[in-house]
Amino acid sequence: MFQTQEARAARLTEPLLCKNRSAWLGIGYYFWDDAEDAIRWGNEAKRATGSFDVYESAINCESVLDTVFNEAHYRLWLAQIEKVGTHWYKKTGVKLTIRQLNDYFREKAVWTEVDGVLFQDLPQNQNYLLVVEFYYRKRIQLVAFKKAIVLSFTHYSNHICS
């Protein structure tokens, strides 16, 4: 898997923790399944220094909730989100934000036995598709809640922002 970071004077030797509670899956170490997605992310979101690095990692996925390829994990994931979302809406009359969902899961320790989540989001950028408005390609991310499941971390490539 691949992590994208702004280029720095010295290359990283370990993944960086995303501390943004509004990130897709909360605080954690984020990785892309595909180098192409990691490079696109660098061009879209890692522009502060004018260039970015992509790092490659091996991840121990034994205790990762696989919502992409494992149907039972996906059904559990879906049920938990809908349960929390329904409860929140009935209580407040407004829809839950990603940040509120992540805070709820963290505060209630819903995922104590889970060290990470493999998740698919839906790309909205038509420039990356070969068929108009047909999102045929999975864009897969993993968030590791524990750095211990990141087994290796090596420099993969450097890019100038386009």
C-alpha cells in the first residue's frame, strides 16, 4: 500500500499519523491500495512544498475490517454506521457528519478489536475515467489505527506537483 506526503528535506522513515478527525475514517495512518491513486492524491492534496513523496508499505491485515472484499465485514460496517446515523438523527434531527461519526466510534470504542479499516470511496473526478459517469474502478484506502500493523515503509517515488 502507498502513503503520500509532502516532500521534506529528509525522507521519512515511518508513516505519518493523520490527526484530522474529519478524515474519512478519523485519526490514523492512511494508505492507498494503488500507487496511481497515491500520486493523484499528492497532486490534489499534498502541494504545500511543490512536490510530494510516495512511500510503499506492507500492512498486516489480520485484524483489519475489510469493507471492500469481505461481505460479512461490509455488512457489519454498514449496520454500525446506519445504527449510529439513525440514532443521531432521531436524537438531533440533523444528519451526522463524518467527524461526529468518527468521534462516536472512538469515544464508544466500537472498534477495539479492529486495528484498521479497508474502505472504498467513490472518485468524482471525470478526468480519470475512460467511460463517462461510470465509476468502474475502486479507489481503495486503508486506515491503520495502530502503527504496529505497518510492517515496512520505504520510499517509492518523488513527484513535482502538476
